[in-house]
Amino acid sequence: MLFPDYRPRRLRQNQALRRMIRETVLTVDDFVLPLFAIGGKNVKNPIDSMPGHFQLSVDQLLKTAKKVHESGIPAVMLFGVPDKKDALATSAYAKDGIVQKAVKTLKDSFPELLVITDVCLCQYTDHGHCGIVDGHSVDNDATLDLLARTALSHAKAGADMVAPSDMMDGRVAEIRGILDDNGYSHTPIMSYAAKYCSYYYGPFRAAADSAPKFGDRRTYQMDPANSTEAIREVTMDVEEGADIIMVKPALAYLDIICRVRQEIDLPVAAYNVSGEFSMIKAAGKMGWIDDQKVMMETLTSIKRAGADIILTYFALEAAEILNGMG
Ligand code: PBG
Ligand code: ZN
């Protein structure tokens, strides 16, 4: 098809034609909103680098959950900011831990809103690593049991789905095993399967107080230069029993989302992470871009790349636009 016989502009003449041939359509069904739960009452601590986001005590969390539910967003991803940290991350798997309490309250009030819990230890360890530390290295196998106990405690509190983000080898099998052994064979696992060691997590680590106190996460999170390795990581989690696999971050890794979508036949989630959110907000605030337009373009690009599910701090704002209220 060559010009002048073929003219691509023929199908771009008006909005109706453009709508008719549009290949990617965002909907509120695609979104998961991450939320930060903290102890206390009436706490709403703004996260400076993430405008519109807060550390919320459980009572405040309910107000946000109401908005999320009313906007048609199907799920939230819950992170905990605990009162105390220690070497064994005990508040990660405590029955009355912050996530456990928040899940229970959310499910009591909004039974239809899916509550997915992030399963990791970094907010709960005094050193800020995602696993148990031996000297200066993270002990993979010693960490598995604690991750499994954390996941089980979330399921017992009522979590609809658990999402391990630690990047220890073998954790999906360990979590699947403990859930099945305790009557939670119906609880799905969304694994952060291809999670890169990224500087785009900066604002999140401030929000969740989870930055490592020494070293970095390069010995467990993936090297940003690798793509084939992502397929191995994802395949491993699939074989261990993951129900949904995630690529994280999203924007600098659209090629990974695309490749995983082509090679794996499970639902693919992508995490539009904190730094990606903050950059758009900051440029918008400076007046350098139209942040609402860039938001929609960005979310569309993640879906176009192949994501079935998008975890994003933009979920509520984008839902407003999609629901015709923006
Ligand atoms: C912790 C965790 C991180 C994020 C989600 N879970 C940070 C990290 O690995 O240091 C990042 C989320 C974001 O940046 O929005 N395991
Ligand atoms: Zn972690």
C-alpha cells in the first residue's frame, strides 16, 4: 500500500473514525491503587514527593477506599508502615500488624473491593533490606519462611491476593505451599516476577521508610540491562505457582512488558512506580507539561505494551477522567 493509493490520514479525519480504529482502550478495570497504611488515628501524613498521596491511618484509609470503590477501580495494593522494626521483621507477620489490621477493616467495610497485600520485609527490618541479613549479605533461604508467614497472616486477615515483592529465589513456591497447607488454596499470588533494581523507587522508599541502611538491592533485584533474564525469572514464578506476574517499573521497561506478554500466557501486571508518578507531577507543577494529558498517554502506553493490570498512583485521577468527571 503506497501513497497516493493509501493515505493513513483518511482514518484520522475525525473523532468518530479515530475512536473506531483505536487499538488500545484504557478502563478503570485496569487499575490498582497502591495505599500506605500507618498506625494511629486520624493520621494523614502527606508524602512530599507524591502529591495527593499520604500515609493513612486505618480510619482515613477507609475514606480513600470508599472513593476507590465508587470510582469503579477493582483493587488496592496495601503497603504497611509499622511502628517498630527489628532484625527479624516481626511486625510483618504479627497478627495485629498494620497491614493485617488494615486488611480486616477494609474488607469489613468494602467486601467487594479487592485488597492485594505487598509481601516483603523491607519496611519491617531495622536495616531496610527485603530479607534476613547475615553479616552484610541477604540470606535467601532463611528469608523464605518469614515471607511465607507474612503472606499467610495477610490471607488470614482477609487479603484477596498476596503480592511478594522481595525477589528472593523460591519464594512463590514457599508461599503457595503455606497457603495451600492452611486452607487458602483459593488465594491468588501476584508475583513481582521481573522486578528491577531501579532508582525510580526513590519516592516510595521515603513514603514507606524502607530504604536500605547499608548497601543496595543489587544482589536480589534485577540488573536494568537484562531482558532474557526477565523471561527466566517470570517462567520460574509461573512454575512455582504464580497466578499473575508483574513487571516493575513500567516505563523504562515497556520492552520487558511486551516480551513477557508475548511469551507467557498468564495475566501480566505492570507497576507504574513512584518515581514515574513524581516526575510527571513535578513537570506538571513547573508548567512544563500538561500532566493530566501525559498521565493518560503514559497509562495507555503501558497497556499498549501488553499490561492487563496497571498498578498506578494515578488510578483515582485517571478514573475521574475515564468516568467523564475530569
Ligand atoms: C519493597 C517495594 C518497593 C516498591 C514496592 N515494594 C521498593 C523497593 O524495592 O525498594 C516500589 C514501589 C514504587 O516505587 O512505587 N519491596
Ligand atoms: Zn522489599
